[in-house]
Amino acid sequence: MQVRGMQRKIVALLVLAALAGLAWSTMDAGKVRMLVFVLLGGFALRVLLTAGRRYDEEENPQ
């Protein structure tokens, strides 16, 4: 099963949300937890702003 296009973004955002949930529940409030949220938010923003690529066309040119 291959994940393509918009599904890939959804999976990536769900993984980032799960990591944020883990950080929220396991880390003490403070600067380090805030830094983790800023980093995860930056990754989420990058995922949202990037255009979808079609990797299957690059691997199998016809």
C-alpha cells in the first residue's frame, strides 16, 4: 500500500500531532517543551506549504 498526494500530508500531520501530544503529556511545562512545540509547528508549516510531488513518475519514467 502506497500513500500518495494529499494522504501523505495527512499522515505527516497526524504523526506530528501525535508527537505534540506525547510532548504535552510527558514533558514538564517550560522552555524545553515550548521549543519542542515550536519545532513541531515549523515542520507542520513546512508540510502544509510544500507542493505535492509525484514520486511514482520520477521513479518510473515512461
